[in-house]
Amino acid sequence: MAKSDLALMAHLLRRAGFGATRDEIEEYAEKGYEDVVEDLVNPERCPPLDEDIISRYYDGENHVIWTSTWMYRMIVTRRPLVEKMALFWHHVFATGAGKVEHGPSMINQIQMFRKHGFGDFRTLLVELSRDPAMIFWLDNNENRLGEPNENYGRELLELFSMGAGNYSEDDIKNASRAFTGWTFTQPIPLYPQGHHPSEFVFKPQEHDYGPKTFLGESGNFDGEDIIDIIVRQEATARFIARHLYNFYVADEPQVPAWPIEPPQDQEAIDAIVQTYFDTGGDMRAIMRMILLSDFFKEARFKKVKSPTELVTGVLKLGGSITAPQPGIGRYQAATGLMGQQLLNPPTVEGWHTGREWIDGGTLNERINFAVEHIGDAEKPGVQEIIRRLGGNGDGGSARLSPEDFTERCLTLAGPLDVGEQTRQTLLDYARSGGTLDLSAPEERGKSVPRVVHMLQMIVSSKEYQFA
Amino acid sequence: MTINGKDPVLVVVQLTGGNDFMNTIIPYNNPVYYDSRPTVVIPQDQVLPIDDDLAFNPNAAPLKEMYDAGKVAVVQGIGYANSSRSHFRAMDIWHTCEPVKVGTEGWLGRTIREIDPQKENVLTAVNIGRGLPRALSAPGVPVTSVGDLDNVGLMTSIEERERRDKALDMFKKMYAPAIGSGAVMEYLAQTGSDVYTGADVLKQAPAMYESDVEYADNSIAKSLKDVARTHMAGLGTRIFYTSHGGYDHHANELKSHPQLMRELSGAISDFFDDLRAHDAAEEVTMLVFTEFGRRMRDNGSGTDHGSGGGAFLIGERVNGGLYSEYPSLDPARWLNGEDLDWTYDFRGIYSTVLDQWLGLDPVPIVDGQFEQLKPFARG
Amino acid sequence: MGRPYGLLRAGYPYLKTLGMRRITNFPLDIAIGDEGRLYILCRNDGAALIRVWSIDDAERLTDDLVGIGSYGSGEGQYTWPVNIIRDADENLYVSDEALHRIVSFSREGEYIGSWGEAGEAEGQLNGPAGIAFDADENMLVVDSLNHRVQKFSREGEFIGGWGSFGDGPGEFDMPWGVTVDELGYVYVVDWRNDRVQKFDSDGEFVFEIGSSGDGPGELNRPAGVAVDRFGDIYVADTGNNRVQLFNEHGRYVQRFIGDSTLSRVARDYMLTNAYPNRLRDMADLEGEKRLRAPKNVRVDDDLMFVPDYRSYRVQVYKNEAIPLDEHQISEPLRAPTLATV
């Protein structure tokens, strides 16, 4: 297997998934890049998650169990792009448990992203507008005939579709009127006997049936008509294209800067926009086009990993989570300490990404988490790396020079591209211990801790912070 | 503005979960209190009276002693309009000063930016605890978080001393400034170096510390001891932040709230004793707050999320006493028919501390003009 | 004690509800002590407890909530408890599918001991779930991830066992609950095969109940089983949010979908909560009555207890069946009939 193929496959799985074990990377690479992309965008070709065992072992209702279960799904799924797409829409249509305390609605929203996140954008926006968590998050339950609440109408245009500067205040007012009466049923409250679901309901008596003018078109529009107009706008295609680029390809500035700063790769955005219009906003086709593009393939390590990507990536590398196990709550706590509490983005703008993931506190958490998790030589993923280093398969050998020791570890833990500073530091460490000897049990006793230390330093590196 | 030649220091203590203010400062002669609290009540004969109306919780005796010594300002009825009952949201509001829209920048983050605009000291602000409370967070503002001062910083899971030193040394090299590696990579290197430097400096603090004060064995005592050790090491820290959790007493309040009151007041009292013994108390003011108060009526075992909380300002330079107004207990004036109302905007107390203690213009930090109190002694 | 010749099923009404959120969070099993004492086992990832409660329910929310053991992996702790059972002395035994062991306590909550070793060899356990005593007070343990049933002495000495992975008679796919009737027959809930298998005390297959589905007598990932003194078989049909009752021959009789009212503690609580009372007033309350993912069912004399997992409570029903002798019910018929008298 060519190293370049493996590196490209690892890149694809970091972006379209949550990282991969070495075995998985090889298995996928064997299949060929284009075929793997087809599998990713056609998830029904791969086996579904075992929902039975999730409900048997992770049943319950609180923020910790919900976020933990989502992370579990990210790690074990054979349809990683479904979960990644759900995470993407969670970034874009950021709805937070800080306000929406009704967990079942939050979970249903993510489930809706799994179901419709791969469909056409129009359907997704309609479902979003009917989603109880979103309706409550942006106060559309208070939006009624004669007393419009413009919060949802405004954010639908500014943050969920077209971006600031592409519509007028009147357009917001008229869009908001079109969504009057779109509300949800009152759930039975949590106390004393648990959460009960809420469902979308349309209340005709609260709906404004009057004529409206929106983006130059006039009619007795309701919410779906507004969405029909929105999805035809080039601004919408450009806005979503930039979001996709920022999430899947390379870090862009934060959303509020978009009206001012042009995209770093205008051609890539144009290509995504073209696909959007060619396919009627089909997200599946758009994702296929992105993942097969040269600009995607060339964007290796051009993105700072989100906390979720960092933690799931480390967990995949460690290879110890293949079935439900107790204590998984600590992993969602870890992403929280790194600045990303799933199901609870800070604002409707979502999380600030890229370098803004990093500050002193979050970097410290990222490094300490990775170092602790990979510091256990018994983890299956670490064992696998030791086995391969020791000459079992792909070019390892029982005795490795410091140079080979360093390079092989960087390859097996990534493959990871590192700068000179990092490489030299790792190499100096490898040289300080001489030849790495995994041939005999007594030598292994000394060598295994060196491998663990090497891996710990690799996951501590600056370069490892990038996806 | 200096005190005995030293820069003023602010220690913020967050009581997480919503402290029951009515059972902290108790309206012990008001029949409405007893009517509303048939179970979760402090008996009249046990309270520590301040005056004819109000009394401290009996488990807060050390705090009451400090109050009697004139070092505790009780800020009554602190809150804001349409108080949120969500922990997340209410805490965010306190952290960002944004009660209406959702904000991301913390009020202390903005404060740190004012104090140390050139980012000269990575220890200008120290959070004792893990992660970074949003109050301290602002783009580009370095804050050092300390989970455990005796095991501070990076790679804390590596127990073997020699191996950890090796790892830290490698980390330092890997994160040394790398000019020309790209803006984000350079930023990462800088941040990593700051974390390393902060921890490296901080780890000297325990060695420099010696004290006769024996703190109790609980989380807030340990945190405040870490604040004391860091402060006394003279590392230039101006803002300390720490939290005391467990105040969300929907049930079993009569068992756990007294425990928290004992822990908190004991720790605060030990903390100031410690500072005084080391001639390091004058320049320190402590602000204690919680995200909301609790419901008027108890639920038979605990109390549910409410509003109308209370805060404390504590320090040598504080003019002790009662400030602002205790919320009315008159049922006709209950908020939503079941909560204590608020009488004083929390941004006023922030403004007070920023203006009168740290010598900063509070308006841009708390986003507006708010009524200040006069809790600081002159001189 | 023989079984009645037949039964006049006069009714099986809902009796009462016990517990509420915070008192009994996610109850998945219940052991019934003497004198109305109940031991309600609660579990959610990251939390577990055994709540000592009374069948009379408390007069009001008490601050003296009593529990036994605690969440964790140390001595006297449990991480993923599944079943709780009692012996003749009212000592309590808890299976733990995370720690692969059985831990025991006295009824005062004193830790007695634990046994169990992780693995797949004979006598070792992988994910022990259901547990039940037989007449000799040996313990049957459903060794779920090894797809088998094993028998141990009360102290944990291995005695024997049966079963392997599969869907044929005597084979299992991640079995869960187990019970032993007073004649010594063993009933095992074959979770992933959507059935309950009945064995004799030596592990010989007798019959099976259920197939996949949501119709009468069909099961969707069942978790628990109980048999009453008349031989009636109760199955916690978790995925269908109900309990189904079968007669001693495995014929479907009826189902329980939940009829809950507010427990006494819940009423007490709600009287001081104006806001949620308003929300209740705006909501459709129909769904509140229903069982949600019941993970076991227990019977004791005439009472049936259903830990109503996702509703934080236990629903109790009262059996009003009247035993009939052979003069009071005719011989079995081999076909249905339209003759009426």
C-alpha cells in the first residue's frame, strides 16, 4: 500500500468521519478512494449502527447520556458521514440546551439532521422550521398574527441560508409573518415523571394569511413559500458552500466576517455553488463533489480539529471503544472542557472554529486528554502500533533505528505531517535511547514505554491539533 | 491605583447551582418565611441575627464573625429582569453581562484585556479549576487554568517524575516560536509556550508557601488555599476565579446546604486569616455570587430554581454591612407568583468593583451605566 | 402447593404508583422485602442506587432517603447493576454487568461480599444480567454476553449451566432476565431473539413464548420475566412499552400498557410547583399514564410491580383472579365454539 494512498485515506476519514484505526485506514484504502467516497455519501451501503445495544446500555435521559451516546455513535458507526453531517448542521443551525432544556427535542433535532442532512436543502429548511427545539430556541412559538416575533425569520436569513447583507429589514418582517402559527405542542413537564415529547403543530388562528412581499416576489406566502424563494437565491448557495468549505475543507474566518472577507478559495466555492444549482441543492451530490475535488484532497491539516474531532480521533486511535462501556460520560466532559459542549453551542452563531478553539485552558485540556488516553500501553490501538512496529506487517522490524522508530510512529499514528521542529525533537528523543528493540521479551520491557512516550509526544504536538 | 504599593486583586467565587439566598441571609422575623418554608426552614432560635429582620445561616458562623468585624458587604436582592431559571443560561448571563441576547465574551475577559493589554503576564488571570469559565474568556486573552496547584499544567497523567520532565522538555521544544510556519501554527506555538511558562512559574508557588493556617479538607478550601498560595507567591495575578459546586438543592437541602455553608464560610475565613498572617490581605477583595436564588416555597425536601439571589463582597477594605434592599416577602410582590423579585442589577456590583476597586472604566466592560454601591472604605 | 385447575380472571386493576424523579430515577428492577419493604434498583450511566422504599409510599417527601450501596467500582459498589433479588433472610443480591460480579448486602445495607470473575470459561461471567434463586437457593445467572445461563451456589461456587449463541431451542442471543417458578422451571428472557424460553431445572428446553413484533403475544426486545403462584407468566416487553401476561402453557392472555396516576410523593412535590402545574394544564396528559420501557416485572402474592424505567416510577397492579377447581371450569376445548351456554 503506497504511503500517499494511506495518508489521503486518513485525511478523508478525519474530515468525512472521526478518524480511523490503522486497520480501518488500510481496509478503506484497499477499496480505493472513489469507492469509499461513494460509501460515505450512500450510507445505506454500509451496515447501520446497532441501535438495540445503544438502548440496552445507554438508556436514560440527561445531557450527559445524550451527548455521550452521540459520541459513541461517532466512534463506532460504519456510516461516519451521517454523524459528521449531523455535527455540521448542528454547527450551522446551532440550537442550545442552555435555553432548550427539553432534551428530547434537542435529540430529535439531531436525529432530523441524520435523516435529512443528506437530502435536498429545501426539505432540510422546512424540517428545521418545523423543529420544536428550533422553534423554541428562536421564539417562533411567540410569533403570531398581529404580534410577529422576528427572531426566527431574521436568523433563518442571516445565519441559516443567505447571510447578512442579502435582504432587507422588510424581507425579515415578511418572512416572519409567513411563519406565524408554526409552533409546537406543550410537552408534559419533566417533573415528576419524566420528559414527554413535543411535536410541531400549525395553528391557523395564529397564522397571518395576508399578502407578503419577500425578495421582490409577492403573494400570500406561508413558510414553505418563503423557503422556496430562499433556496433559489445564489446568496444561499454561496453561504452554505462557505459553511461546507469551512467545516470540511479548510478554516475560514468566523461567519460575521464573511460579508467583508472574501473566501480563501473562490474557485472552490464557485464549484460547490455550481453543484448546488445543478442538483437542486442535493447535499449528497454536493458532498460527493467536495470529497472528490482536488481542493479537498490538497487541504490536509488545514483545519484546527474541533474538540469533538480531537477527542473522537484520540479514542479511535486508542481503539478501546467498540461496544458500550461504563464511564463514557467523561469523554463528553472532555470536549466541554476544551470548549465544545455538544448540544449546547454558545449562541445561535454556533461555535467559533479554527484557531478560536485554542486558548491556554483548552490547549492544556487537549494535550492532557490525549496524553492520558494514549499513555496506556494496554489499549488495543497502542498494542496494534507496537505489533506493527515489531515487524508484524508493513515494513516494521524487530529492531528499528531511531530514524525509523520516529518515522514509523508518525506514520502509524496518522500519517501525520510534522514540521522540522517537531520532527527534530522526536528524533532527538528516539536517538537518546538508541535502537528500538522489540525482538525479545526483556528488550520489549524497555522498548514499549519508549513507544508509548513517543506516541504521547506525537499527540501533544502542534501538528496533531490539525485535521 | 495601588494599596500599600500593591496592585488590587479580585477573587471571584462562583456558587454553582443557585444558592438559596433566603436560607443564607434569613428574614427570621417574617412570618411569610416560615409559611413558605414548612420544611426547608432554619428555626428562629438557631439563626445568627444581624438586626431585627435578618440573620445569617447558623452554619455560616465564620462569615458572620467577619461580618461583625465589618469586612463583609451583603448585596441583597441581586438579579436582573426576566431572570432565567436555566442554570446554563443564567450562568451565561452573569458571565457575559448579556441578559437579552446571547453573548460570548466574558466580563472578566474584557477586564483582563484592560489590565494587561500587551499580554505581558500569562498569570494576570488564574482560574482555579478545569476548563475556562466563560466569564474569563475573550479572544486573545490568555488565562491560566489550574486544576490542582500541586500537579499543575501539562502531562499531569505521567506520574513518573523523570519521564514527565522529559515530556515537558520536549513539549517546550516542540512549541518554541516557529517564525514562518503560518499564523495559526505560530499562534499555537505561542499559546503552548504560555501554558508551559504559566505552569512552570506556578509550580514554584507551593514551595514558597508556608503557613500556620490549616484549611479544611474540601474542594472550596482547597481552591482558596491555591488562590492564597498563588497570590502570596507574587506572580502578578490580578484576577482569580474559582467555583464551589453543589448548590442545586431540589431535594435534601436540609442535609447538604448546611454542609456547603460550613465549607464556604470556613474556607473564606481561613483564606483571609492566611492572607493577613502574611501581610497580603489588604489588596484583596472577594466577590461571591450565584446564578439565581431559589423558589419562595419549599417542595417538601428542597427548593426549586427561582430568582432574587444575593452576593457578598469581602475584604479588609470593605465597609461591611447590608447593601441594596432585601426583596419583598409580600406574596403580592412575588415574581411569577412564586419567586423573590430582584432589587439590584448584578451589573451594578460588577461596575462597583471595576470602578472603585480595579480603577477601570466599567461602562464598556459591563456594557452600560449601572448604579454603583459604595462598599469600599477610603484610604 | 399445587396450581389451581383454572382461574376466574375477575380483573387486574391498576392499584398505585410509587416514586418520582429524584427519588427513583430510572428504576429497572425491584426486590420485595417483608412487611412492605421495597428495594428499588435505579440506574443511569454515571449513577446508580438502591432506594429503600415502602409499599405504602411516604406521607411526604422525606429527607431521610435511605439507599443501599453506591455507584462505583469499589467494594460494596455497583456500576451497571441489572437485577436485584433477595434470599430467605432478606439479604440482597445485585448483578453488575460492568464489573462482572454479584454483590450482596444485608437489608440494613451492610456490605456482605461479592463474587464473579470476568471471562468466558466455565464459571466466568461476561455481562451478568438476570439473576434468580432456585428452591435450593442456588443462583441462576444469565451470563448475557456469553449467551448462556450458569448456576452458582449463593457464595459463587460454579455448579453448572447451559446455552450457547444462536436462535434455536436452548440457544440465546444476549439473554437478559430470568426467573424460577415454584415447580423449579426456569424462564429465560432471550432478549435479541424476542422470546422467553422455559427450561426444566436441568436446562432441558420445554417451550418458548413470543416472536418478533408488536401484536398480541409478540415481543420487541423483552427484558424481564416473572411467574406467579398460579403459573401465569409475565413478560416485560420493553420495546413495546408494555407487560404481557401468558398463562402457564404460554398462551397470551392480556397486556398492561400503564394506567399511572401521580404517586403520593409526586403530588406533594407538585403542590409547591406553580409553573409545571401550569404546563401540565396545557399538555395532553394521555401519555403520562403509559409504561415506558419497563425493564422488569415482579409479582408478590397478588401484586404486580412494574419498574417504569423512563417514567421514574413503579406501577403496581392487583390481581383479582379467583382459583377454580374442576367443578368450576369445564374441560379444555380443542376448538373455539359459538355455543354460548
